[in-house]
Amino acid sequence: MLRLPLKEMQASSGMFKSNAPLIRRLLILLQFLPGVLSWGKEGHYATCKIAEGLLTQEAITTVKMLLPDYANGDLASLCSWADEIRHNPRWRWTGPLHYIDTPDFKCNYDYCRDCHDFAGRKDRCAAGAIYNYSTQLSYYGLPASEQKYNLTEALLFLSHFIGDIHQPLHVGFTGDAGGNTITVRWYRRKTNLHHVWDNMIIESALKKFYNLNLAVLVETLRTNILEDWSADIPSWEVCESNQTVCPNLHASESIRLACKFAYRNATPGSTLGDEYFLTRLPIVEKRLAQGGVRLAAVLNRIFVPVQPSRLRSDS
């Protein structure tokens, strides 16, 4: 069954084609605003950079065609766009699409139970958004008269939300808003648990192990994909029943990891230091890699050579 797009998602306008100079200024400005990003700009960049290196030639060509000119063919450079526009009144409706709230302490996920926004409107969560925007992208290659979506926006939303759903606390407990209300100290710095997983584990890793060089982190993850994790890659890429996307699987993984690693030993007021950092960093790095591998697999499945009956009915 085809998952119908949400009204607001259908109504996304041709923002990229008509307002490129404005968007460029907005992106530059938002780089200097604190606390507005999820998974962190570095995390989203890493996920999308990994994906770029795993795309088929058909997918690479299509992605570059859909990106605005100022991106210079670099998907990773715009993978935080969905964060950077979410506080704009015009795009505020996208806020619930970045996460999934699950019942407190159950440590499991169910689409019918959990995929809704704060007002209870169904399909408004990260998993619903991934279904929606992958369906929109499947219209690529159809005649202009049959196009009804902004495929540039669909590409950027899909790339971002696949990253988000791999951050364990983006599938967290309702009662603490995925760790946002759990105040902790990261070493000496006061913050919240969600921010630790979005940003601070990656930032600390860049300082301690990667000489503040994001490219080195990305290359390390690529090496692990080709070597240490190579046997796992086929299982990361596949979706049940030949579906194009499988966000329910990724969300289930995330809430289990949130319970086992993110929430554990992170009570309100606690100080998280080396023990927490060094045992959680491998989880973060693997989720960045999984997000990149899976994003590439999704785009490769969508952007196959055009055939007359290529539209799918994913459920």
C-alpha cells in the first residue's frame, strides 16, 4: 500500500530553485547559532559523505542533478538543511519529523503506537517522513506533467531523517523528550543527555582521536566499513520484502541502543566522563556508518534506470 504524503509535505514549494541566494545566506547565518542542530552538523555530514562514496553511477548522477548549483554536487554539504530551516515559521511543521517518542521505559518501538506528533496526528515522525520522502523521490524520471513534488527538498529531507533515525535518542522516551530534559555534565560542561549524543561525543572524539579533522573521522569509518564491518554490510543494506526503505527496523535498533547505552548510568545531575565516552563512542561511530550505508542503499534502489512501471507500493 502506498503511504500517502502528509498535506504539508505535499505542499513544499520550489524553495531551492527560486530562493537560492536567500538559502545560501540562511545556511551561513545558521552555522553560528548554537543548539539548533540534531545528530550534530558533523554527524549528518559524516553520514551523507559515507553514503556519497557508496552510490551507483546512476544515483550519483541523479543526486547531483537534484542538488542546487551552489552545493557543487556535494550532498553532505546540505545534509543539515532540515535542521537549519526547522525554526523558520514556514517550516515549523517539520519539527516532529526529526524524532520518534516511545513510551517511557518500554524500550521498544511500534509504528502505529509511536509515529505521531504531539497533537496525535498520525505518520508525523521520523519513520513516517522517511516513507513519505522516499515515495516522493520515486517520481523522479516521470514526465514533467506528472511531477507533483519538489524532489530537491525530498532528497535533503530523506537524507537527513535517515541520519536522525540512527541517533539512538531520536527514538527515546516521551517523558524526557529523548533525553532533552535530563541535565548532565559532559566532563565539566553542563548540558543535556540528548545533546551529548547529538554533538558532544562526536566533538570529543574529533578532539581526542581525529585532530579536529572531520575528513579523518569519515575516512576511518569508511575503512571500518570495508574491513571490520564488511561482513555486516549486506544485512545493513537489505529491507524486508524488497521494500525501498525500512525505518521501522532502524527505529527499533535505536530505542534498544538508547536503553542499553544512552540512558544507562546517565541519571539527572550525573557527570559523564571517560568511562561513558569511551564505551559509547563505538556505538555512535557504528550508527553513523550504518546511516551512511543505508542512505546509499535507499538512493541506489530509488534511482535505478527509469522503466515505465517503476513506481512501487511500499508499506
